[in-house]
Amino acid sequence: MQGIRVLLVDDEEDFRKTLANRLGKRKFEVSEAPGGMEALDSLARQAFDVVVLDVRMPGMDGLEVLKRVKESHPLTEVIMLTGHASVESGIEGMRLGAFDYLMKPCDINDLTVKIQDAYQRKLTLS
Amino acid sequence: MVELFGFLKKRREGKLREAEQEMAAVRRTFTRRYLNFKSLLSTNDQVLEIINELEQVLLAGSGFGMSLVRSRCTALSVNLYKIIQNLNQITGGRFPELPEVFQGIWERIDRELKHRKTDPSGELVLPLEAVTREMSGLAGGKMANLGEVKNRLGLPVPDGFVITAAAYQIFIDHNDLQEEINRRFQLLDPGDLAGLHETSAEIQQLITRAVLPPQLAAAIAGAYQRLQDRFGGPVRVSLRSSALGEDAQEASFAGQYRSLLNVSEEFLLLSYKEVAASKYSVPAITYRLSRGFHDEDILMAVGCMTMIPARVSGVMYSTDPGDETREAVLINAVWGLGKSVVDGSLTPDLFLISKSEPARILKKEIQPKGQQFVCQTEEGVELQTVPEGERLSPSLTDAQARRLAEVALALEKHFGQPQDIEWAFAPDGSLQIMQSRPLIIPEKGTEKPGPDTVVEIDRPLLFSGGVTASPGAACGPVFKVETSVDLLQFPTGAVLVTRNPLPQWAAVLSRASALVTDQGAITGHLAAVAREFNVPALLGTGQATRALDQGEIITVDADGTRVYAGRAEALLQQAGEKVNVMKGSPVEITLRRLLKHIAPLTLTDPEAPNFSPRGCQTLHDIIRFAHEMSLRELFDDQQEVSFSEKLAKKMTGDLPMQWWVIDLEGGLRAGISGGTIGPADVLSRPLLALWEGLRAVPWQGPPAVDAKGFLSILAESAMDTSLEAGTGSGYGAKNYVLASENFCHLSTRLGFHFSTVEAFLGEKAAESYIWFYFKGGGADLFRKEQRGHLIRSVLEQFGFWVTVRGDIISARLERQDRPTLLQGLQVLGYLILHTRQLDMVLGDPAKVQGYKEKMLREIGTFLQASGPGVG
């Protein structure tokens, strides 16, 4: 896991902080962003391997963030997290190039493996 | 005659006016009553249809949950309430005790619905050394078994404790979650996979965000502290679901819930909530639904055990289900943690060990093992690359394999049936048992032809290889599943083709015809679920996702480990039936018990003394009673002399039945005196059309009944005396028509049949309709259905939208122009006359076809003769 750079984008602070903490314990290099704009700023400043993105956020919608991420950083893999948002948006997300999506609250083991898988794909594509 | 006497004349005019006024008042009253009656009829039909639906659901046995049952029961109660109110409204409150009787029946239904919830009481947390098999009611099946293994068999099991079902219950109660959960399920259409995912996500979030009651948090922390004290330092634990109620029948629930590995103290409580929440994972919800489990019966106990950073681990079956002689122990093993065996992400090494002494190694298949799951230092597990030198070496020594087989046999002996066992060897070489649960071995269904029988397959072989994880053969289009999004689009009947048999794919397994994977072994969770649902499964083919194209039709021969292009009939004919996994399930049993208060008709004879509110024992009785009483109220000339004498006129003419017509407004020629009318007096356009159809072809009397048909009628009559024609009440023999110029409502009880035709020919096509409802018949269900199909196929020729459910036929023709509607009414008139007692002769499908042709011919002839735009 060492060296896999993960950007966690979620407006729910409790959830985001806990998840960042748990992923950190699992030796990912985790950064956080509370919204879509902040996420795009972070991506502009710094390279990430995998973005874990909540689909429904106030302000910029997760799908919109996904679209922009894939435009500006086509090699960065995006894993969508969805809770209340419609599953339609999950399908739409896959169409827009997301690596996969997970339902909240996601299994931390699953997420860990997914991030690794996404990272593997990034390596094979770059 | 007495015109000369002016005062007399005046008096007479006064009387006429009086009569007119009275008539108008009567008509008003009547119209009001009639509206009540109409609403009663439609509610009546709705209710009967709901009952019918519940019965059909029970018969079909396909997955239905309590939310369907509850919602239908709610609909029943609301409609019954309306029916009773309606009846008391038209009769002026003649049956005040009926609401009370209804209340009584409803309470019985409610008791069944509320369902004796398993109410666990006891310790919130139990140390594993205090747990034995009998304690599954508190510790859940999985942990109770594991306690048994540790404490009664003395086999090595990791140290730990169980957060019990009582703990789960107070957690849910503390947050008032159950009602909210039920509410969300009520809103969910079980067929809607996307909605299911959302509901699952929402409920799981509710649970993970809920607050643990302080005493529970303290109990868990205390138990964890004691574990640390014994261990002498910080411990990492694994959290494993151990649900209650899943052992109600042979149910595996394999892998439907979450297990969390290598959890640190910091995330212990959150992890507990996550495992508890996984009761509502999509596969678990789907599974409960298709196996008919009550949501409230399943309580999540959670096992919490010290984490073993295993060197090698896996799953073993104390009896290899693939071996006909049942003489071998099957072991799957991988480097690192056993997670990759149960979730099918790697194809493990395979060892077969003889059960007989001395233990011999019968087979050894070593797979290349490129990756392994290992514990991370702080928390969690990760997938690591296996060191080069170990990839191709066996993960178990022969001695270890034999040791495992020995343990497997001891467990099988102790539990009295084959076991599915998770095990691990710790770095120090010690063996630990993580789980032992009953292994479901599918019974050999239909007799398989022996190995000598050659089945000729005329389809090209696509590939062969892999292991039979669940026997059988099936055919369907390929549907590849790679991500959870693909799951949402999984078509019923498709072959699920995927790289790894992940447990979450179980959500669609019950709608899949077969399962084929690249990776995996028969000891994985998904394989267990496939066996349970009797879905043929071929795992570890190494090539399925590459070799097969999306949408391609294939036949999977799981027994022969082969996949063919197209439909290989010869194989499919041997394949057994799909099992009805609902049979005997808790939800099915509940529905059966509920229906006892709902469906049977005990008030069969309207003349019998018990035909009273107090005599009603079921909801169906109340419906029957209310229906009969409403009819009497409306039509009984004994009680409402003033009505029927003035309003209902007997139809004379060449019809083979008695007709009574009540004029609502402009339905009959004005100024008819006396109590009889002829066809020429009828002005109601829909009624005229119906009439025309009734008279068009003379009825030739009841058809000749074959002996079987007659016997079936006798049998049905003996079962349900309400079917006796006319039952002597007098009402059965009469046919009533309420008619106005553009409206008619006809209610017919002919022998065993009850039918209603209602038509309104409005100004606009959009408000016009014909509605036809038909129920009953003396013959058995098969013959009634035959007749149903006959009537449907005829009506559909004329544009009707027809549904047939059991012996109920309901047909609608709407939004059509007037000639089409009039023609539809003629056809209905013809059918009402000519289909009676037809069910008795419809024993064989060839006859049905014969009758259909004859009817269409006759209808065609008279429609042509009457020309378009009749009436």
C-alpha cells in the first residue's frame, strides 16, 4: 500500500475523517477534500492515484466532479461512494469512467482491495 | 273517467304529482343506494383479487417477503372496513355487530402479522469459553458451534467473546430502528434491484450512525480489556457475524454478512456496528426474501476473536460433495489469510484425503499462488505478492493435510453431519479453527444416467475444465458481471459469468440459470449459495470471461465441467427441477396461517341460521355476507316493496333467463305501465347491444359432460356448498340490470357463475368503458382455467384487456369509439350465455381450441348481420 496516494472527497466530515483515519492505518497516503471544488484544487496542486468520491454532495455534484477529474487527469482512477443518491447515478458514473462504485457504508476491506485494484489498473494504463 | 268532477280531477292531479315526487325521491334514494352498491361491488372485487393474489403467491412459491404480505393485509383491512361501512350505510345500520366481528378476526390476523419475535434476553457479551452449542439462541449459530468446538471438543479456537443477540436487540431498540427499517422495506418493490441497493445503503447507514447504548459499549470495552489482559498487550481482533435464526432450516447464509479482519481497539465499536448493519447487505436482504425469513427473526450476534496472522489457511469440507462415494475430505488452502478462499478471489490448492484409516492423500492440485492476504501492522489486511519461491509450492505439507482431515472427521462425528470448516495455521505452526458449520450437500435429484450412458450433444463444445461447485445443467444468455453496477442490470435467467465468485454476487444468484467463473473453488461462499438454490455452478475454469461473449446463448454442464454453444437439449432434459426454497419457510408458514383467517368461505348458505354477522369467521365470510345483504337490500321485494314494484320491471321475451330491469334515467321507454317490459321498451344503448349478443345465437343447453368433468364438479360442490346454483334464496336466480340511456350495470348469477358487466358510453371516448368480471364455475381449477383462457382468447380478439387469475376473469375495454364498445358488448352478451357450464367439458386443450373456433365463427356471423353501429 505504501505510496498509493488517495484523495477522499466527502462533505460529511465525520465519515470522511473516520475513513481517512482507517485508510491511513492501512498505510495509504490519504488527503481529504470536503467538496468538489476543493478536490479539483487538490488535484491541480498534487498528483493522486485514486480518488474516492461521494456521489452526492452539496455544491458541485459528484458526477460533475468525476467528469472533470477524468478530463483533466484521465489516468487517475475514481471510486464512487453512494449512499442516498440514486443507483442510476452509479451507472452514469461507470459510463463516465469511474473504476467502480461502492455503497455506503462500504466494507473497509472491500474498499482497501478496490483502491489497490484501481491502482493496479492505473499502473497498467500509464 | 271521472273528469266531470273537477275536485276529483284536481285530487287526481295532486296524486299524480305526489307519485312523481315520490318516484323522484325514490330514484334519488335509489341512485344514492346504487352508488353505494357500485362502490361495494368494486371494493368487493378488489378484495377478492387481493385474496386471490395472496393464494397465488403461496402457490407459486417464488420469493415474497413479509412486506408484500403486510401491504396486502393492510389493503384488505382498509377495504373490509369500507365494505362494512357501506353496508351499514345502505341498510341504515342494520348490522351494528359486524364491525366488532371484523375487529375480532382482524386481531387474529394482526397477531400472526406481529409475529412472535424471538426475544433474546441474557448477557450482552459472553466469553467464548462460556459458549456451547445450545446457546445459539443468544450467541448465534456460528459462534455457538465454535464455542462447542472449543469447549466440548477441546480443539484450538482463537480466544474471544461474543456480542450477543440480546446486545443487538438493545442496540436496535435503543435507537428505535426496527420500525424505521420496516417502513423502508414497505416502500420497496422487491423486483427493483436499484431501489434495493438504495434501501440497503440507507438502512446500513442508519445502523452505523446509531448510538450504542452506554451499557453495551461498556460491556464490549470490558470484554476487550479482559482479552488484552490475557494476551498481555494490544490485540487485533476479527469480527464475524453470527446471526440467529438462520438455522431455522437448511440455510447457509454463507458470506451474506460482513466479517472484518484485524480490527484495532480504536475502531472496535464502529466495526461492530458495521457487522451488525451487514444484516441489511443486498445479498442478505435478497437471500432472506427468497428463502422466506422474517426480518425480525434474524438477530445479529457478532463474534470477536483475536486475529491469527495466519501463514496458511483455508476451508475444508469433512465430506467432499463431489465424490459419489463420500469417502474423502476436501481441503482448499492458500498462503496467508483464508479470506481469498471464501470470497473466491483466488483459486486455492486442493487436497483430497481419504476418510478411511490410515489417511491417504488421494489428490493434490497445486495452483500458482501469486497473491495472499496478510495482516497489516496497525489495522486491516492487504493483498501482497507471494515471494517468488513460494508461489508454486504446496501451501500444506502432507502432515498438515492429514492433521486437518483428522480434525474434519472429529468435527463431522461430533456434529453428526458433514461440516464446512474454516481453519488456519499460525506462524508458530499451531492449528486454529475459525468456524464449523453444517455443510449442505445437494441431494442427487433425478436419477442420473450411469457413466455408460452416452448423452449425444449436438452443440459445439466451447471449453471444458473447472470444478463442479453445484451440480446440474442449465441454459441461458451469458451475462458478465465485473462491477456492482453490472448486478443492477442482471437479466433473469441469464448465466452469471464472472472472474471471481464474490459473495456479493449472491444477490442475483436466485435469478441466474447458472454460474461460471474463472477463479474460485467449491469451498467459497458463493458456491455454497449456488448449491442451496440449486443453480448449476462451474468454478475455476480459468477462461470463462475470455471465452464467452456477452449475450451468447450457452449450455452449462456443471457435472461434466463443460460449456456448449447454444441450447443442448439432451443435457437440459436430465436436469432436475428448480427447488422451491420458500417451502416450509417462516414467511410461507406465516402466510398460510394468515390465510386461514382470510380466505376460506364458511358462510356458504345464505338461508342457514349462521348466515349472520356472528357467523362470520373469516374475511371472506364478511365479504360474502356484506355482498349478499347489500344485494338483498337493493333488490329484495319483500323488504323494499315500494321499490321493486315501482322500479324493477321483469323482462319478457325469448331469453333463457329471468331479467329484472331498473330504470335509472332514460333506460326504458317512458310511461310503461305494469311490471313487465319487452325488448322494444329498452332504450339504454349499452343494454340493447348486450341484449343483442345474448339473443344472437340460441343456447343449445348445457354441453354434454364427460365423466371426469362431472366428477370434478361433484368434488367442487362438495367442498364449497356456495356453488350450488341458486341456493334457494331466490336472489341467485334473478339477473338485475340497472340502466340509463348510456349506462348499464348487469349482475348475473347463473348456476355456478357470477358475472358483472358494466358499461358507460360517454360523450368522449376517454370516459367510456366496458368492464367485465366473471368468477366461479363448478369444475376443478384446471377446467376453470381452461375456460378462463378460452374467454380471454375470444375477448382479446375484440380488443379487450383481459386478466385471468385463478377462476377470476376481469376484462376491460376503454378509450374506444362507440361502435367498438357496442360490438364489445354484443360479444360479452354472447359469451355470458354460451360459456356457462362450459368448464365442465374443457378437460382437454384440443376441445378448447374447437370451442374457440366455433365461438369466433358464430360471433363473426352475427356481428356481420347486425352491421356496425348497432343500438
